[in-house]
Amino acid sequence: MLVTRRLIDTFKAYVRRTDIVRLPAILLFSLAVSGQAQTVDEAANQQEADVGTSQAETEAAQAEAETEQTQTDAEQQEAIEEDIDGSLDDAKGSAEVTEEQRGLSLKWDVRGGYSGSDTKERDDSETKDDLWRARYRFTGTVGLFPYLRAEVRMAGLCSEVECEPNFVLTDYLPTNTSMEDGDVTLDKAFLNWYRLEKFSIVAGRMQTKFVALGGVYAKSLDRNTGNNTNVNWTDGAHFVYKADNGWASHLIAQHNAPEGATEVRRGPLDFKDDNARVSYFFALDNKERTPYFLQRGLDISYLPSALLKDGALTGRREDYYGIVVRSSNRWPRRDDDVRLRVAAEIGYAPETQTRAAAGLAGDGDADGLAWNIVLSLMDFAPDHSIGVNYGEVGAGWLLSPQFRQNESLSEIRYQWRRSRGLALDVRVRRRTELEQLVSSTRKQDELDFFVRLTLGGVIW
């Protein structure tokens, strides 16, 4: 009470000392100042709120733009991968790892169809052939430890000529290109130590593929195991190092049995000499997009003491080298409905067999130049694509699994690809000898076709 009384007395004394006339003005001024200060504070607060909202909207817009760009990049990359995969795993080797293997996975695939050919032989006779053939494969992959996986694949061939399974393990091919019909073997059995986007080391029996990424085609002048319905492989070790700039360096050391290699190597290459037991392959490859390329590559094959210079075991032996450059591109760059894929390869062998060893007239060595170009029109209708391929291979180029030496090749191919594990290919191809052999009356000319279905899936 005493405190309250003192406050009241103090207030009265203040009122008596204050000009009563000026009091209302003082009160009005105080209210005005208070109102203006409140207005300023509210404006400042509103401005801060607006700035915060604007900054939040800007950050949200940037995040959305980055998300859209990331999604666009992913869609473009997915479209490119859809273009370059061919059918199933036609363009992917064993050393290519895109995700960490965890646990056990089991996969299967079947590729089969009907093929026929009409050949005008070198003696002017005519030969017609047709065949039903299928290849089946079962793959098991297990992650042993982080960044270490093991993979085994069983592959077999079945045709109307021979389909009874005959399991064999061999370190060479019984034919020029593949295992025989009816054979069942392991075309993969390897260990793979890797770090994603850094390095990959494969040791054992593997698939090695260095192809021009040409849409419906996956063709190569030097190395493409397991193409078409063939069963073949590489025995040895494959080292890969991936640089930050997108370039990957490859080194392959490959075992060759005296009876022959485990992938396509054309005569007069021969591996009976002890110095020919191991051959080497070096490559630089970049599949990151640039304004001008989707793929760039350089390959060097080195086969010591493997070339029969004169075409005979008793003649000279020389080292055989093969150099290949390749590139590919895609227009338009974005994921439009219709896309054009273009790919090209050029190969050259500086040391080849003599023309006489190749069965050709004249002196000197056989032509070591090879090249091919591919154009594919992707998705001219949903899931439907078509491509053309033309190439010429000199008699001295002996490395290609898909182009025979001393031949020109013209091909048109249609592909219906519903998914990664379902594709139908129809091909018509003509192959003609570039130079007539001295022992023949005409150049060999072959027209062939196939209708081929590829199926694949995951068991586990």
C-alpha cells in the first residue's frame, strides 16, 4: 500500500508541473512515434520475410532444376545405353562392373533362330544351306567379399544337326569360330576384384568385347567374344583402370593353346610356337558424352611369333600387330522418339602374310587395311529400329570375329527390342571377295539371312 501511495503522489506532482494544454499534443506525438516505429518494424519484418521467402523459392527452384537436369541426364544416358546394348549383353565384357555384387544371382538366356545362305563358289558352282540353331546359357554370380565377385557361366549349342549335350572343357576352339553343335562348356569362370568407377581386374575365363556401339549392331574388327550364337571366350587376365576424365585403360594377357586360340583368329595365324603362347591387347576407351562423340577408342593387338609369313609352318614366323580406332555418335542428343546412331572403325596391320600366302596374285604383302561403318535409325516406331552396315577387310587383317579377310560386306538389319531381355533380329547380308584367288575361276559371293530371337531373365 505504501508503495502504491507513493506512485500516485509522484504522478500527481508530474501532472501539476506539466502544461495541461501541451499534454494532449505530447500524447498524440507519442502515439504517432509509436505507430511509425511499429510500421517501420512491421515493414522491416515483412521485408525480411519476403527476402526469406524469395531465397527459399530460389533455392527450391534451383533444387528442382538440378533434379530435372539429373533426371534428364539419366534419361539420356539410359536412352544411349538402350541404343548401344545391341541384344542382351552383346556389348558388355566381363570386366565391366556397374554395381556392387551382393549375395548370389542366377540368370539365363536363350538365343536361337533360322538362318540360310546361297553361295556362288569359286569354281562357279552354287551351294545352298539352311539351319535351325540355338544357344543357351546359365550364369551364376556371387559376391564373395566387398568388391570381390566370382562368376561361372555354362553355355551350350543345339541345332537340327546335333543337339545331344556333350560336356567338354577345352582351352581351344574345335572350329574356326565357336564350339561345335551339341557341345556344352564353361565360357565364364573368373574372379573379379573391382572398385566402381576406379579399376577392375579379372582373372580366369571371361568375355572380352571391344565393339563399335552402333545401335542395332555391336560389331568389332578385333575382339568380340560370344557374338551371335557363338560360344567362345578369353583365357587370361584383364586389367582396367578408369581415370577421372572418363578414359579407361585396358590390358589383356591371353593364353593361346598350341592347337589354337579360344576366340576368332584367322589363318595364317598359328600358335604352335612356344613364343606365341601368350598374346597381348591394349586399349584406351571413353564412353562419356561430348559434343561430338559418344564413344572413342584405340586398340592395339600384339601376337608374338603368331604370323606364318609364308603361310607354312616351315616358313618365316613374324609378330602380328593390329591397330584399331573407333568412334560413335548419336543425333539428336536428347531422348527424342527417333535417333540416328553412327559408328565407324578403321584397322591396320603393318605386318601381314605375303600375297602368295593369301592365295593372291602378285608380289609383296597382303593388304592389312580394314574398315566398317554402321548407321542405325533407332525407334522409328516404338521398339522398332533398323540399321545398315558396310565394311571392307583386306586379306591381311586376321583378327575380326565378324568380318572375314579379303571380303566386302553389306548388311541391313531390323530389330524389335521390347526390353533388355527380349529382342528379335532379322538380317540380310551379302559378302563378296575383294580379290579373286589365283586358284579360283571367280570371286566367291554369298547372300545369307537370319531370323533370331533373344530371350533372357533372372532366376534369383
